[in-house]
Amino acid sequence: MQRPFIDLDKRVTQLAGRSVAEIFRDDGEAAFRAWERTATAALALEPASIIAPGGGWMLDPANVALVKPSSTILWLQVSPYVAVQRMGARIRSRPLLSSGDPVSTLTDLLCQREARYALADAVLNTELYNWKGVIDAIVAFAPPPEPEQPPVGTPETTP
């Protein structure tokens, strides 16, 4: 991959000094979403990157406004059933999926979120690919990185 990869949930945990589950448990989803927005705003200081936000990120128009128009938003589409299969035992670490039937919960969440997800610039049905194919497809959507420019006044830039 020619660009850095950033897991936004990991950035939130670094900023908050707590896990996503702890933020949800102690302060609620609204507090987590505020941390998520803060982490998104901090991306402006990063080089062009491939960012992996959580499923609720797209629900906040402020998040989208913080990265547009310079970013391409790609919806990694997957059915609730396949998502649960892929997460395996890790699913219980996801606050919104830690209890009850995760397929049913994801189905409900998808129904609530689908209109916002549909605002993505492109959709990639991840069920059509193995993990390497998904990565290759994501990279194909990313524009090539801009070449580094030498500092002004160096022989390459001096007429």
C-alpha cells in the first residue's frame, strides 16, 4: 500500500486513553461519537491516508464534511450474516454487538444507516473478494500519492 493505513477506532482509543468498549460503557455512544469526530478532525494533520472508520462514522455529517472534498469515501458493503462470520469471537468486543443476536442487530443497524452509507462515492461489495482482493480494490480507488516536492531553492526548483 502506498499510503498509510489508519484505523480510526484505534486513534480514538489513543486520544481517549480507553478502549472503545470502555467509552461506550462509561460515557455512552454520544461520547464515543464525539471522540470519533475529534479523531477525524485530526486527520487534517496526517499525510493522505487510507482511513478505516467504524460503521457509525458516516452517520455524522460533520465527519464527512471534515474529509470532503479531498477524500474518496468507499462503502465496504457486506451482509450482516457475513460480517458476523468474519468477526468471529471478536464480535463480543464491539459495544453495539456485545449482547443479543448480532445478525439481527446488524440487520437493524444497516436498515437505519443504509441511506447515509449510500452517500459514499463508491461501493465495494466485499463478499466478492478474499481479504487480499478487498485490499487491492481499496488501493485501486485511492488516487496515486502526489510526488514529494523538493524544498524551494534547491537545485531542482531553481531556474
